[in-house]
Amino acid sequence: MKWRTLLTEEWMPCYIGLTAWALITVVAVFAPISVVGVTLTPPPGSTLRNLFAWLRAPISVVGVLCVGGFVVGSLTFARLVTAKVQAEDGEYKTLRTYSFGLVVVFTLATCSAILGAWTGFYGVWPESPVWSLLCGVVIVNLCGDRLPPFLKLVSLKEDFFIKCGLVLMAVYFPSLLQLGLPGIVVSWPVTLAVLSLTWFVSTLPFFRPVRPPLSMCMSCGVAVCGNSAVVAVTPVVKASKLDTTLIISILTLGSLPMMILLPPFCKLVHMSERVAGAWFGGSLDVTWAVYAASHSISNECHEVASVVKMIQNSLIGFITASVSIYWIWTGRDEKPNSEQERNSDATEKSPLITPRGQISFRQFVQKLWVGFPKFLFGFLIISLLVSYVEPPVLMFNKDLVIWARNSIKQMCSWFFLCAFVAIGLSCDKSKMSSQCKSGRLVLLYLIGSTFDYLLTFVVAYLMFSGMFVSVPTLVP
């Protein structure tokens, strides 16, 4: 029956995201006084005293337990439904083991969230996603082949966490206009230019030993928004978990020195705070680096950097859809990923390299629908709900609207933290080191990021210096 196709695993993230939005909105409607000010994640940049105060607060503990119950319950229910629809008896037998594994992974994600929020590491050490990744990597390398079965089951489903998180990464459309045309120019055209150039460089003969999925993930990570873009594109290009971990590690290590060096450089040359903020928001790959670098200059710099980075993040859906279409159009979705098979003559003949000459347009559209990431529909629907439905439902109460919007983002963060733990559980350090031996991937990162920093600076200066375009005023 056709309705069964709507209950497959690729549609489940949409339903989980819509359920999360509905629950958060219902809580905001019926418990408005008690929920305002409550955060579902530890507040970033907290001292030890503030962290302990957050942990001791009963409402914080209840909030984390509710989030954990939702994550474990929704993913377990999704596995149960898909197993029933697809008649997979093996899924039933491992359901209890899988649920216990989810509890363990969420516990590790909670520890990572606390470590990443501590001010002792904030600004000089990456945020919670890297801690989550490290937890998984350390556990798998300590256990080796003796990794517990419940963790093995969860590590095989890391793409499901990613898709759920991406659905909840809703865009608040009115906020895209806070900086007007200058903010959009710095965020969108520059991002597309950097992505195109980095991907083009990766196709040159010198970089051919780097597999295409690895190159595309690196191009998106450098150009768009670091870790989030990498995990969004990973299931589309069918990159391995090892590829994801490797690219996230390179992006994190590459952002750290720039986060430290860029603020003193801006002060030395007396750069405008707005220009510096636009530069940081458009060029630094990961959000924690943008936060730390912009905060070290001024609040105005931080506000501009945050808005520019948010506008850039809104491209994730468009980039993911475009990469999916490109990957299918060129037939790369059917090409094997192993280097041995990729070098064989058989891989040179892809049925979709020239689709119009080899298959009909209708066949191409059917193939595109099958390979298109369905979670993007959930991403778009929740973005529309957050932007235009939630405010009137909450009677345009500013505090409640902001709390609900932040809660959606925090729920998204929890799914991503669980995804990073699961990705880390699939990574072997010996395999990672073997992929970095040639240095081509690191060189590709350096070329893309250098172009990103230079082009973003030029466009940020043109848009925010006030010499060529009127400097926009942030909407409070």
C-alpha cells in the first residue's frame, strides 16, 4: 500500500520534529509563567557555580529528563513502527537493547553538554559537539572489538539522529532581514562561491585520491557552517562515519587558531566592529569560534556576527537539496566509495552523467524523488510554523515566543549531541590516521578556508564599512 511509504525511516524524522514542536508549543500555552527562563541545555559560558546552580534546580533536571524521555521514546517508537511496516522481525528482538543504548548515549550527550558549557573550556576549547565526539571515540578505541551490543546498535543509526536534528534546525524567516541586504550578501553569495571553488579544486588531478563524498563534505563544512553542514550532507552523499569524524576534527582544529588570532588583528588595524562581526560570522566555520572571537571585541560585534552566522545557517536546507540533485544528476549516488572500485573502468560509466541522453526525464525525476532527503520537508514546515504560526498561537507574547524558539534550537542540539556520540562510536583512530597520511584533505581545507577568509573580508568591508553602502541598524 502507498501509505506505507510514509511510515518508512526516511519520513520518521519529520514526524518526530513536528511532535517536538507541538509539545513545546503546548507547554508554552498552558504553563507560560513557569517555563519562561527555563533552558533545556546548560547555559553556555557558565562558571562552575552557575553550572551547579543549574544542575540543582529541579525544573532544569525535569527539563533534561523530559528531553531524554522524548529522545529515547520517539526513536524507539520510530524503530518499532518501521519494523512493523517493513516486516523486519529482527528489529523487534533488539528493541529493548536499542532503547538501553539510547539511554546510555543520551547520558553521554548530557555529560558533553555540561563540559561544553563550562567557562573553563569555553573559548579555548570546543563546545559540547566535540566533547560528544571525543566520548564516542574514546569508548570505541578502549573497547575495540568488545564494544557492547547496545552501543553497536545505536552507532549504526547516527544518520537518524542527524536527520531529526536537522528537521528541528528551524529558520526564523523574519530574522533574516535584521541586517538587510548587507547581511544577506555577506552570508549567501560568498558561501556559494566558496563551496563552488572548494569543490572545483577537489576535482583537480592532485586531489583525485580524496573520495568525492569526503571532498563534498569538506567543501560544505568550509563554506556553510562547519559541523552542521557536514552532518547534513553526510547522508546525502553517503559519506562514512569515519569521513564525518575526520572532517569535523579538521574544521575544529582549523578554527581554533583563527579564533585566537583574528580579534587581536582586528584591534591592531582598528577595524570597524561591524566589519569584524560580519567577517567572523561569515568565515569562522564553527559557532563556538564565532561566539568567542566576537565577544572578545564588543557586544555590537557579537550581535552582527551572530546574525550573519544565523543567515548563513539558513542555507543548510538549500545546500542539502542542491547537493542531492547534483549527486543524482551526475550519477555519483551509484558510484562505489571504495578507492579500488572507484579506479576501475566500470565506475566511469554512470547512467546519469548525461541523463537526457541515457534515461528519460521522467526516470530521472523518479530517481530524484527516491534519493531526495525527505527530512527537508520537515525542516521547511517547522520553519514556517516557528515563523508564522507560533507567534499568533502564543498571543504574540514576546517572552513566550522567544522561549519556544530557543527550546526548538535546544532540542535540535540534543539530537546533534547524540549523533556525535554515535559517530564517535564508529571511529577507529588507526583508520583516521591512514586517511590523513597524504595530507591532501588538509590541503583542500587550507585552500578553501583561505579563500573563504579573504573573500568574506572583502565583502564584509564593502557592506559594513559605511563607505559604499549605508550601515544597517540591528532590529532589537
